[in-house]
Amino acid sequence: MKIFRHGLLVIFICTICLLLIACSNEQNHKEYYQKLEQIQTVPQTTIESNAEEFTDVEMNQAFTVDYGWDKLISHQAYWNGEAVQIDFHFAANAPRWQLDAARSYALTKFRVGSYNNLSPYPYDTWLLEDETKK
């Protein structure tokens, strides 16, 4: 009977520990998105003035339907021969995960150069056209 009680005690303690860990992770998650709210949404530097615009309007539908960014209004993409700038315009009530997903898309697509060559979207094709763009 003592072993059974000790087993229940161990399970109880483990459950409490897991709950505390989950609460801690939730707090970190909230803090991350609260910090995003404080970030300036207008880029401080821009390459638009001396860059070629290569925006593909078909990607608006891909972003809203395939990626689920239903609050995306529009986007513009620029290339100056060395750098890419992509500006996403979201509705004021856009959830933070959509803003974060757009930032992540821009970084992985244009900074890392990650593309899908099996079923490419227009920006994948743009990256594949010239390897110097990566």
C-alpha cells in the first residue's frame, strides 16, 4: 500500500511540475508577442528609391489562402541588386501570428534563400532564375 501511495505522490508532483513549466512557457509566449507590439512597424531604411519592384500580385492570394493571412491587404517586393525588401500591409486588427509569419517568410525566403523547387510559388521561381539573388 505504501508503494501505491508513493507512486501517487510522484505522479502528483510530476503533474504540478508540468503545470508550472506550461505556465512559464505561456508567459514567455505572451512576452514575445508583447515585444512585437512595441517594434516600429515602418521600416527605418528603405531600398525603394533605387530598386526594381518585382511584386507578384498572384502572391497576395497565395498569402491569404494558402498561408492563411486573411488580414493581409497587399505587399510590395523590391530588389536593388544586392538586397530584397518586402513590405507587407496588414489590417490594423491583424493577429500577431500573421505579422510574425510574414516576417519569418521574408527572412527564410529572401535572406536564407529557401525555396520550393517541386511546386514553386512565383517568388520561388524568381529565386531560381538567378542564383546570385540568394
